[in-house]
Amino acid sequence: MLTRYIREAMHRARFKTLDNGTYFGAIPGLAGVWADEATVEACRNMLQEVLEEWLILKIRDNDPIPASDESACRTRPLERWPSRFSRRELIRRFRSLSASQDRSPAVGINS
């Protein structure tokens, strides 16, 4: 479900070259989901990462998530969470995952 949403949103992504030679990417209909990087590939990768974090915050805050197709994105939010888990259960799982990562020791390159 999330993978499909991300794939469809990334398919709608638009990129342009800025005057300074860097690349700017954004996804129409998803306010705040944008990236600016030195190469178009780096921009695409960063944009997907921003989209993933944006989705996690939307789920955590119980905010409406726009439908994944562009036409629906402009007209209505996703009204029903299309999952076998409720939003509350997904939020609980994200929080427990986050808490377990906070407790894990950091592993560095030189460890």
C-alpha cells in the first residue's frame, strides 16, 4: 500500500534545472514535498526520502493523506485508510519502531 502510493506519487514528480545548475523536484498536490540537489538522480532520491518522511508524519498526526492519483489529489483526501491495520495501529507501530531505534546503540563506520 505505501509502496504503491510512493511509486505513483514519484511518477508524478516534476524536475527542473535551476539557474545555479542544481535540480529542483516537487510532487504536484503534495505541499512541502520537494528537494534540491546537485544531480537529477540525487534530487529524485532525496525527493522520495522527503515523501516517505512526509507520509510518516501524516500518519502519526492522523492528517488526511491526498489520494495517490493526480486528479483525485486535487479534489479529495483519502477518506478511508486502505490497510488491514487501523491508523491507530499503524501509529502505534511507528512509535514503537521509533522508540526501539532510539534505544539501539549507534553503529559507526569505525565501530
